[in-house]
Amino acid sequence: MSDIRALIMALPHPVILIDAAERISATNAPAKHLIGMASDGLPYITALRQPALIDAVEATLQDAKLRVVRYLGNDGARDTTWTVTVTAAKLTDGATVVLSFQDMTAVEDANDMRRDFVANVSHELRTPLTSLLGFIETLRGPASEDRAAQTRFLGIMEQEAERMHNLVEDLMSLNRVEGQARIKPTLQTNLCGLIDDVLAAMKPRADAAGVTLISEQPSGAVSILADREQMWQVIANLVENAVKYGTKSGSVGGVVTVRLCAPTHEPALLQTGVRLSVIDQGDGIAAHHIARLTHRFYRVDSHRSREVGGTGLGLAIVKHIINRHRGRLRISSVVGQGTEFTAFLPASTEKATESSS
């Protein structure tokens, strides 16, 4: 038995042995941590407590057949899910049931995320699709001869179709970014020139909203190793959000500042890096929203977001891109004063091909 005990003690996953007397004869350290007690010598029913697992052990003690059951635990910070393989073994000192635990928490989390994702996408598409179907029915029926109604309904249908198009584009973009998460960018990209290009492209939209765009940059060029197209997305998404939501309620216009700092040691990165900030002077965001802002489809104000055409995916895309660039995203906000999104990005420390600008 000493050899078996030494073997299970060396295993990285929880293992429990139960003897023919229905008592726990051995547990390794991961198993002790999982069940939360020193259980050697105790009846297994006292330590395990979960009916499905107890029933499986009892049945395997009787017929020596393999069984697989679920076990729910808690690591002190969150609930965990385990698959337990219950098998019979014949040792020198008698029959033994071996419980081997496999952590399935990550798989369960992935399944939950997939279900939530499908539910969210379905919800986001249902409203515009319902609107389109309703308007099509109206245009074919009561409004078939009403030119004014047709013009009005076609305009709304165009908006709803554009909303679905934007959602599909963002979903495809998010999928591409996630697929490249482990591929480190290798092209030198001039952030100063990139910011200028993005602000020039965003100026018509900002002018229409009465928002002034301001750029604050170091005197010299600032380059990092980056995917230029993805960094464009980061800056454009943050600036677009600031233009949309960076105006105080009841006010017209505002100021959005894009600030780039020269390379310096950044504690957030534990190395030399640059700070790229987008700052607005809007209503600000309550503290309890900030931690969830980068979650897919999370919106502080769902009604306003849909009115201005938001898909709820922009900040999720920003976070994934910054993570791919080995950076950090920090969000700070004061209600009534505005919000600041800051990307900390590693400064370029190696030679690489210059990205086209």
C-alpha cells in the first residue's frame, strides 16, 4: 500500500482511495484541498457528501464497474466543476475504489460563454430583423400605394440593415483578433502618423456631432511593433465612442483629446512603453460599470447605444487587440466630468520592417 500511496501523492490531480470497509484509505494533497479536510480513515460518505458521487462509489464497491460522475467544488474564489472517474482496483490488502478527479471548470466556462454569445447575437439580430419583416409586410399591404410612407419606411429599413451589417462586421473583426491572439506583431508602426490619419478620417463625423478633436503628441516620432490595421481599429473605436458618448446630456458639442506620451518606464508593463489616451468631457461612467465595459455586448445605456448605432462589441475588440500587442487597457472616469481610456503599449526595442502608413 505504501507504493500506491507514494504514487498517488505524486499525481497532480486529486485522487482518493476507498477500501472495502468503505473508508478513505489515502488522499493526495490536491484531493485534500478539493474536499477541504483531512479525511484519511473516515467513511467516504462523511467526506464526499454529494449524492451522485456517493451512489457511484457504493455501486462500484458492489460490482467493480467503471462509472463517471460530476462533482461540484469551490476553490475559495469560485465554483468549480469536476469529472470523477470511479474505478475498482485489486490491491494486495484488498479491493479498493479509486476516485480520479479531472477539472472541467474551463470547459464549463467555455460552454457558458458560447451559450451567452449565441443568446446575445440572437437578441441583437432579432430586433432589426423583426422591424424589417414588419416594414416589408406593410409595404406590400397598407403602404403599397403610399409614396410618403414608403420613403419613410425604406429609410428606417436601411438603418436597421446597416445595424445588422455593423454587427456582422464587428463579429468578424472580433473573430480575426481572437485568432491572432498568440501572434506577436512584428512591424514598426509610427503612432503619431497613425493618430493623425485616424483623426482626419473621423473629423467629418466629429464635425457633424459638434465635437472638436484635439491631438497631443511628442515632438518626435513614436514607433511601436504593431499591426497597423488593428491599432487603427483601437484608436478609431475609442475616438468614435468618445464622439458618440463624450457630450454631456442636454449639451451640444464637446472636446475629445487623443494624447500620446513619449516612451518611458511603465510600471503597468514592467518595461519601457507608451501611453495612448482618449479623453472626453462627457457624463462619465459610474464605477460599477467600468469592470464590465470590455465584455461583449455590455452597454451602460442600451437605449442610447442602439440609437447611435453601437453594437456593444467595440471595446471588446479594443481589449483583445491591446492584449495581442502585450499591452494593458485602463479605464478611469468621474461622473459628470468625463472618461479616459488609456492603452499602455510596449515601446519598440528591436529592429523590424517599417509598416506602410
